[in-house]
Amino acid sequence: MSRRAAIAVTVAVLVCAAGSPRLSAETPLPDYVLSAWATEKGLPPGDVFAVAQDVDGYLWLGTPNGLIRFDGSRFTPWTALSPDHALPSGPVHAIVGSTDGLPS
């Protein structure tokens, strides 16, 4: 995992934790799970510049090689999902949800 991706994951975890109530040593931890996905688990090589979640729960990743959808177990490039609706080639630096709840 690149240093930039590790920093992004750390920031995301800290943002989520900031809104959580404080736990004492006697309080059992909630059932949270932390998973790291890297190239050995199917993430295409390169940095992840942007992340968005759609209304169906898919994560969309903006990478140097284009848009990728993550369904919780597989990373699928946009080109495999919608070959008839090609996006311009190149990096995706930002993802914004549209009014229909899908990334745009």
C-alpha cells in the first residue's frame, strides 16, 4: 500500500472515530471490523485519489487508471462494467454523487 493510500485510510478511520462516543476500559468494544485491501487482494496498483459510496452500497474509487467499483469482495474497472459507456481515459481525482445517487 502506498504511503498516500495509508494516510487516506488513517484519516478515514480517524474521522469515523471522532464522531464515536468515548469508551472506557470496562466498556466492551463494538463489533467493528477493519479490513485493508491492497494489490494482493485485487486492488489495481496505484493510489486511490477519491472514494464515494452509492445508494446500493458500492464503493467507487478514483485511481490513476480510471474509475473502479468495489462490491465488498471484488474490484471491477468501469470499462468492464459498462463497455458501451466509455469514460475518458486517465486518472480520476474526484467523485461526486449525482441526484440519482450514483457517482458522477
